[in-house]
Amino acid sequence: NESPQQNIMYLDFTSLLFVGHVSLNYERVFTRNLNLRLGYGAAGYLPIFEEGSRGLHGPLVMINYVTENFPSKFEAGLGGGFSFINQNDSWGDIANRSYSFLPAIAIGYRYQSRSGIFLRAGLEFVHLYGFPVHVSTGIAF
């Protein structure tokens, strides 16, 4: 049983204590098992034992392997993103700006119905911040 939808748009949310990330993503199905993910995300970090905060934003590109089961699927993805990083002082003013290429990896579960409902959940390492738990919701068309 194969999904008729070849395009997916979704919002992805991750969090782990004082770390958060949100991204808008587009996926294109190329084969039964491979998808290309393009996204743009923003992340923030509030340090516990130091002053200030860190935030970043930038594009993300990943190749996702997806099992052929339908509608429930296992996924694993690898890729990277170019991140623009801002470090703020304790007053909220930008104290330092930098940029970097950062790796991305994801593993999890996805549900994609024939009617276009799309849901994801799992672990995702994007934009430098650990392995936060992620959830996604969107549409397949």
C-alpha cells in the first residue's frame, strides 16, 4: 500500500528543557523509501548557569529514509543546515554573531493518511541542540 501524495508540508517542534526549535518544512517523495526535506528553522537556548541567551536560524536540508508501511512508517534522516547564530547578553542585546554549518539527524515514527493528515514524532538533532523530542503536524498532497 503506497501513499498517492508526493509532497508534504509541515511544522516541526522540538524541545528539551530550556532548548526549543521550530521549523517549516517541505518534503518531496522521490522513491518509495527516500524523501528530500527542505526547511527553515529557528532555535533558542536559555543557559541555566550563565547570563544571556543564544538563538539561531537557518535553512535545513535532509535525506530521509522512510519504510514502505502505510499509513504508519519508521523514518531516519541525515543532513545539515547553515545556521546564523546570535548570542545575547543579559540585557537581551546581541553580543556576538556567527554562522556555521551544523549536522542534522532524525529518527522516529510518521503517520500519513490517504486523506493527507501528516504527523511525526521522535528524536531530532538539528541546529546544534542535543537530541530533543520532536513532534510535527502538517498535510500531504
